[in-house]
Amino acid sequence: MAQRDFYEVLGVSRGASEAEIKRAYRQLAMKYHPDRNPGDATAEAKFKEINQAYEVLKDPQKRAAYDRYGHRAFEGGPGPDAGAGFDFASFADVFEDLFGESMGGGRRRSTGARGADLRYNLQITLEEAFTGKKAQIRVPTAVPCEACRGTGSEGAAEPQSCPTCRGYGRVRAQQGFFTIERTCPTCQGSGRTIANPCRACGGAGRVQREKTLAVTIPNGVEDGTRIRLAGEGEAGLRGGAPGDLYIFVSIAPHRMFRRDGTTLYCRVPIPMVTAALGGTVEVPGIDGERIQVAVPAGTQTGRQVRLRGKGMTELQGRARGDLIVELVVETPVNLTKRQIELLREFEKAGKSAKGQHPESEGFFAKVKEFWEDLRD
């Protein structure tokens, strides 16, 4: 069967522009697409015929050959029928026209390369993590060139569509039965070319500067928290989208407190006499409060006292965790002669008493049993 004229297939005149050909192709491809006509053999054949015609007419060289020789230009070698009539790029166009609205938009031309993401390490104190902080940071980065307004073109002239890829950033080459697509070598995938590069930035559309940013650190932030500032990274090349800035927060070790989430721990040494007789000790709160802690008589090392609501704040909240005070009984050193005499008297007075040192008495009782078991 004789093939139909490709212009007739698409319903356009021989003098139609590229835009008119593409528009006609999309309308017909959407109409006869197999997904819209399941099981319809006639629609499937129409769809293949439309793709075959568009494969030739969209390419200036193939179109010129077709205008001069007609279908004979493709006889004797791989022609428009290769690959069952499907072309990767044209099929993508149809797919996005059919589903573009639900997928978030249609096909766009390539723009400048996206800027790189940046990392900034920020160390704060535990007190600043408790209250939150507003900080000013200085970040060396690439910012849009003011001379060309980020276009990379002298005088901020609008870059031209790349003549090689027609603004798509990619080119196709026919090799046998396959169509290979690769990055356009002329525009490096940007889809645009610059005739006169900006002298201030060398055509990059960005320059190196130090940028000052205001950062809000929320109260209750934890060590290792990552804060993202969208669009505050490096400026993109030639108007490309900027990258993001990621601030990694670290909390410096504290001389008084150890943190676990919203719980704070404070190790407090107490005199031996206070531990034995009982009393009070004053401990600090993370907010500067002076807190009186009661020490029960007979307190041993390791005893913990929980102070409700005296710990860290929750992230961006007002509720607070607990402060746990760990009591450590301190044995006195550098005793005077009189203190030594008093302790000797104390030791003698307690030898006949039972139950004054329950932990040591219990431990040595177990040791005695252990040795007896070994002798048996």
C-alpha cells in the first residue's frame, strides 16, 4: 500500500512551522494514543502512522530530504518505521500532554544547572539549646551576578535557544534500529547559548561572595539536628535554581550537666557527714535557678533525686523534662590530727553495732560464704 503524504497525515501544509507541526502531532497523538483507545487496532495503526510522519518532519535534515525526494529518501535503509514507529522523545511529549496535569506540569526546556547544596556547622551551648537562639552566620558561597542578573549574558541579554538541540538540552542520533539520546554538546544540556558572555562572571551567571544570614535555632534543639534553609545554597549556573543550605547544630559539652533528650543529669558530691546525718545541698538549674535538694540521712553514693520539670524544654515547646541529681558521698582528705582522733573514736564506738553499714556487711557475709564453699 502506498504511503500517505506525511504532511497530509499530520494535517498541515508544506510550509508549516516547527511549532505548527509539533502542535498538530500532539493533538493527533493524544486522540489516537493506545491508552485512550484500548483494543482499537485502527487507532493503534493511526498512532504509528502519526509517529512515523512526525519523526521525519520534526527533524530539519530529514524534512528537507523528504521535501525533495518524498518517501524514496528513506528507501533501502532504516527509516521512519524503525523501532515500530516509536520515538523516545516524541512519546515523552505525548505522555506529558496526556498526564501532565496530574503529574505536576508538562515538559520544560532545560535551564542552567542547579546550584550546589552547602553545609554549615554551628556549635551552641546547652543554655542556648534550652532557650533557643537567633544567630547571624557568614557563608562563603556563589551568588547571582548583579551585572548580568544571573543570565551569564553581557548586558543581561536573554540567552538564545540552542540551535543544535532547539532548546531541549538533548540531541538524538539514529543508529540502525535504535535512537540514542545524549546531552547536547553545544549547550552542555542547558538548552540555551550565550553570544556575549558577561565579563563580570565569565558567563557563569554567578560570582563568589560571603553571604550573611539570620538563623533561628528553636528551643529544645538536640545535638546533630539539621536545619534546612531552602534556596540559600549556591546560586545556579546561568539562572539555574539555587541549592539549599543545611545547618548542622552541635551542642558543646557542659561542665555541669549531661543531657539525654529532655532529661538532665547532674552529679553532685556531698560531704560524708551530710550523707550520714542528712541535710540539704544547693544545685543549679539550667535556667540559672538555685534549687535546694534534701539529702536523706544515710544516703549512699549513687542515690538519685528526681526534680520534676527542671530539665530541658521540649522542641519548640514549653514543657520541660526532669533534672536528676546523682549524689556522690565524698570521703574527706587532708584530715587534721583532731579529726583523725574523732574518726578513731567513731570507729570504736560502732564496732559492736550492727546494721550501720548494711552494704559492706552484706558483701563480706557473701565473701565468707564463698570461702567456706571453696573449703568444702
